[in-house]
Amino acid sequence: MKIIILQQAFKELNAAIAYYEGQQAELGRRLKDEVDQHINWILENSTVPQIRKGGYRRVNLKVFPYYIAYIIRENTLWIVAIAHGHRKPEYWIGTEKHKRPT
């Protein structure tokens, strides 16, 4: 399956990594590793999470307060957001920067 991470989701992840790295050495790397592990899980189990009201699926990270929002279209995994779960959840839905693939 092909993976496409929307630019804004990629920026969100990099900002979170930089923040955590500034808090403690290696903490940003641990966030990146957890995101990578969850993306791999999604690739194997993409239909397990239910489709949410906005037409996307979501997987919560276990250690960090973030989630990965994604859509599957044909043979492509579109990661539309890597968002903080406690700060304005689902703020990204409907924004131009997070335009969902059709």
C-alpha cells in the first residue's frame, strides 16, 4: 500500500517532535518511533478503526497524546492529520490545508 502524508500533517509531526526533543533528549525520537509503529499497524489493520463522522479513521498513540487521522482510497493510505488529542480535537477537519482526498 502506498502512503501519502499530507504536508500539514507532516509539519504537525515535525513540530511535535521538536517540542518533545526540547523537553528531554530522545523524547522526540520516541514520538517519531511511536508514530512509525502505528502507521505500520494501520497498514496491516486499516479497516479495524471505525469510520468517524468526518469520513476518516483514527488511531490514538499509546504514550503521547496524539492521534493519526487517515483515509484509505484504493491502494493508498492518506494520513490527513497527526494531531494533539487534547488541543482542539478534530480542528483540522474542513480546513484547506487538510483537504481530504476524494
